Amino acid sequence: MRYTRVHVPAIGYELPATVVSSESLERRLEPVYRALGIQAGQLEAFTGIRERRWWEPGFRLSEGAIRAGRKALAQAGMKGSDLGAVIYAGVCRESFEPATACAVAEALGAPPEASVFDVSNACLGVLNGMVDIANRIELGQIRAGLVVSCESAREINDLTAERLLKDRSMENFKYSIATLTGGSGAVAVLLTDDSIGPRRRRLLGGFSMAAPEFHRICRWGLVDGVEVMRTDSVAVLKNGIELGRRTWERFLGELGWAADAVSKVICHQVGSGHQKEILSRLGLSADKDFTTYEFLGNIGTVSLPITAAIAEERDFLRPGDAVGFLGIGSGLNCMMLGLEW
């Protein structure tokens, strides 16, 4: 996919106030650690995640997305009435129906002509939403669109801790480690054409690939009426990295980039092991990457765009940089987007 008239003038985000350390989670799981002979400190040592954030109990996902959306619109000097599409792209949604995007569109003042809907594709949701809006802009159907997402880890972490305390088996612990890395946050990515808003961060194009034969290795849903998340972390790492390598080669070819011409990359924030492996397999040096997993954890769909926004705030991403957004999600699916910052 290639684009000639799509820009990303703003990325707004919202972070919860409650900080939850890996140490505090391990204190809660102390009986499990004792039963399995696991030393304290292993969660941070294994993942590199020292803390993450949780929304307060009862916080509405649409409220987080609305706050982030307002920030993005304000950054660009635009209004909700300028939007031709509002897409909510989180794994976490307020209900099966209606679309969570409807509450966001109402609060932001999107016009009745705007397309309003949810998309879901594990941790790739926001990137999928960006492509959907970019396509509409490139075709001349709309001038601007907003992708929003809000993820919450409190509820699934509470359920996982309760299940581990009841079933203190090593197998249960192994499939629960990835769940314990989850964090919370909200993000909004604004995309526009050349005629509206500031012309910043040009979206050049990208490439996506899938390996659906691995859709069973990470699952989050209801089992006998109980919400459960189980992840084979080793299989996700091994097969996800290989899918990323193949996507990277096609991505570079699609954009006509040489690997050494990529100034910076922003990856999906899984943890230290994933970061080390993906950079190694793609032949990228660590100084080209910016991470937030250490203090935000894995926020699913929100991780990559929030990391990009923080990277810019800290002067890591600068005007003129050739930036790769490298996303991967359960399924397995991989998408990489290229931007001229």
C-alpha cells in the first residue's frame, strides 16, 4: 500500500493515575511463588516491565478514548465536525453492541455523515484503523478521520491473579505470565489530507502479512462464562518474530527503502525479550528504537501509538526522520507502516 496525500497531524493520549508495580503483583501472588519455588523479582527480570497503569474501578473505556480524541483534535486545531470517520480499535470494548465508537463520536461532535464503527484485530487494531482511514482519504472520500482506543488491564489481571491463587500449577503460571504484563491507557490518532489541518508526519504506506495457523497460541475470551487470557509466550515470540522478519522484507520493498535508511522504529511494546529478538532479526541497532514497556507495560492496541507520541515529546522522533511503525498481534498478524516524520 502507498499513499500520496495522507498526514498524521496529531496523536493524543491519556494515561491512568494508578501505578501498579511488578513487585506489588508478585506480593499478591506470593503463595503461588512459594508453592512453585519461584523467587520474587522474576516478573520484571523476565519481561523488563517494572510497572504499568490501571484505570480506577468502573472507568468507562469510551471516556478514555474521548479524552485522547479531544487532545488530538486540539493539537491540530480541529473540531469533531471536521471528521469523516471515527473508528474505535481497542481489544477492550464497552459492550458487544453498539460500537464503542458511537459514544466517542457523540462526545466529540462528529457530523452525521461520518462513518462510525469499531474494528478488532488484537494488538494491531489502531494500525488497521489508520489504514482504513488512509484509504478513504487517498480515494477522496473523506478529508479527515480519527482512530481511538482505550485498553484496561485491571479486570483481566484481577481475574488471572484469582485463578492462579486457586490453581497454583506451573502450567497455569506459564500461560498467565503475558497477562500480568498488561497495562492501561488510551490513544487517538488523527489522519488528514493536504487540505485540512497541519501537514505533519506524512504516511507513506506499508505492508501487512498474516500467519493464521498460529491463531490458537494466544486467546482472550470467555471459557465457561469466565473471562480468561492464555498465552504461549514462547510460541508467540518464536513465530511472531519470524512473521515480523518476512513482513519487514516486504515492507522495505513496498516503500523502496533500504534498511539503513530507516531512521527510527517504534515497535509494539511486549517486553525486553521481544524487543531484543525483533531488533536482532531485522538487523536494527537498539539506538533506533524507543521503548515504554518498562513503565507502561503492554497496552495492546494503544502501546505503539502512545510510544510514538512519547518518543516525539522526548525529542527521539524528529522532523525528517524515516520512521517505521512495526506492529504485531495475536492471530498472528503483522503490519508495518512507514512515515516521514
